[in-house]
Amino acid sequence: EVDSQFFWLSMKSGLVFKDFIIGLIKPPCYGLLIGLVGAYHGYMITGGAVGLGRAAARTVMFTSLGVLIMDFVITKFILSIY
């Protein structure tokens, strides 16, 4: 069990401003990416239920890759500024 005073003191000493900036910028970017990729693949479905399965698989694949790339780019950009 961790004492609450120790937790808050450790958090204050460990967190810096760029951590908050990264935390405010990344989630909306991820949400936008996931929404756009999902909507694109959803609108392009052809072939019934089989097409739906393929579109879902492609959406997961492209979203995962996109989040990985976006994470690298955003972090690199923010760390170069601060």
C-alpha cells in the first residue's frame, strides 16, 4: 500500500508540463484517426457479410498501424519543441 502523501509528492516531482501536453493532444488525434478509418472502411463495404468481415479486419489493421505511426510522430514533434 502506498501512502497518499508519498504518491502526490512523487507525482509532482515526476511529471513535467510536456506530459500534460502529450496527454491533451494524443487522445483526440487517436479518436479522429479511428473514426475516419472506421467510417471510410464502413462506407466502402461490398459483398455482404463477407465484405463486412474484411472491412472490419482492414479497419483494425490500418487503425493499429496508424495509431503506432501517429504516436511516434506526435511524440517526436512534441519532444523536439520542449
